[in-house]
Amino acid sequence: MTTPFLDTAARVIRAEAEALSTLADALDDRFRAAIDLLRETRGRVIVTGIGKSGHIANKIAATLASTGTPAQFVHPAEASHGDLGMITIDDVILAISNSGEAPELGNLIAYSRRYEIPLIGLTSREDSTLARQSDVILLLPRVPEACNTGVVPTSSTTMTLAMGDALAVALMEHRDFTAENFRNFHPGGKLGAQLSVVRDLMHTGQAMPLVQEDADMSKALIEISGKGFGVTGVTDAEGRLTGIITNGDLSRHMDGLLSQKARDVMTRNPVTIAPDALAERAVGVMNARKITCLLVVDPKEPDLPAGLLHIHDCLRVGLG
């Protein structure tokens, strides 16, 4: 049984969804013109707005910056008291005002016109001061706000936020911005961990356990215990990877173990992963195979061991 609260919530969400659909249908060549301005700027995108538009502007600036478009939020009131100095002639300004008549934007708009700084106006009124002064207008369709009074910024701010995301993603895709690029801007927290690559976590050089095929198992055991990963890779005389020895292999060959060679005990064709693979994918492989280590090989040199990744390396950064 629904309640008035649930009915209200559903009505608001549907109204905002309809607003977004209307916005998508209303996009035209002015969006392309805005992208061209943003793409060609030699400086930063200065995003500004007051009130609810200011909160949205702050988020848009953060999204642009995190996806490869240098951006900064400038508060229009603070701009009138010295922060105009943050804006250079190499920048482009994205000014947001639903009505297009926010008085706090006046000095910033005048500054952009005085120094011929490109101005993109994001507004719902084509006849507004902001629209008339802008080099490019991003026009929001006039749709009802989702509240029952029609005055609380709801549908309009949702459309504004979506327009900012559309700009950021369009610029991101134009620049072929990759998950690796995104990771560089997000090294911390869960997101940074999810975007870590195997190369960042793997053990290389002397830290990587390796023995040759003709090594006595006594030497292999010393390598396994000394390096502390519970495994060792096995190579031929030329250094090509041919196998791996795990605790399971040791158990299966316990009878007369010390009289055998590494080649007699190893598992051939071990599971490997590329150094540029996401560490999260490596965790998935280890979980699926019920193993704790992966040998790392570069696809360009698939026979040569490049490193070793242990599940604990992934757990340490928050994966798993």
C-alpha cells in the first residue's frame, strides 16, 4: 500500500526524469559550439553560479577536472571582491543561472566582455541578460519544477547537472580519456583501488621467486619459503617461463620430493596476467581459479616473467 510520501517521491522522480528526456531532445548545434570553445581553450574552464546553481557549478567543475578538462569554481560574489584575478584571458567561463538574471554574476560577465574571455551561458531564458551577453548559450527547456509550488529548484537543477555531465563526458571521449587517466586523478579511496593496475602492485626483480627447471627441489623450497609467497615460478635455461610450483604441487609430490627436480614438480602453463590489467580483474581471476598468486607477463614478451602479484597485495589497497 502506497503512502502520500511515496506518491510524492515517485511524482518528483518522474517529473525530473521527464525533464531530462526533454533536455536530451532539445540539444542542438549550440552544444557543439560550447564543446568547441571548451576544447580549444588554452587555460581552464571557470564555472560559476550563485545559490543552487552555484552548488551545481561546483560539482561540474570537479567533474570536468577529474576527467581531463582543467576547471575551477569561482564564486561570483567573491569574484567581485578580488577573485576576478583568478580568471585569465586564456580561460573560458561557464556561467550558470536558471533565470539568467542573477545580479551576483554582473561583474563577472562584464569582466569577461571587457577582456574578451569566451563566455558560455547555461540558462533557461534565451532573452535573459546572461544569454544576451554569452558567446554560446546552452538553453535549458522550460519545464515545471517537480515541487507542487513550482518554485523550488528541482527539475531545473537536475537538468543543469546533467548538462554539465554531458559536457564533461563529450570532452572526455573526444580526448580518448581512459580509465588509466582517470586513475591518475583518483589515487585514493575505493575508486583509486578499483583502478589500480597490476604493474603498480606486483613484485619484480629479486623479490620475484624464480628457479630454473633443472634446480633441485631443495633450492626450490628455499626460494618458496625465502620470498614468502608460497610459490615460485619456473624458467628454462633461457629465462622463459615454463611453469609454477605451488603448495598444492608440493603436496602432490611429497613422496621423494627432495630427490626431484623443479621440472618434475611444477605445473606447466601457469595462469598469468598482463602488467597493465586492472588489479580488480586480477582478483577476479584469482578468486575464480582459487589461487593466491598470479605470474605477470608482458603480452609483448609472453615467455618472460615480469613480476608476481599476490592476493595480499590487492587486499592491502582495498580490493578483494
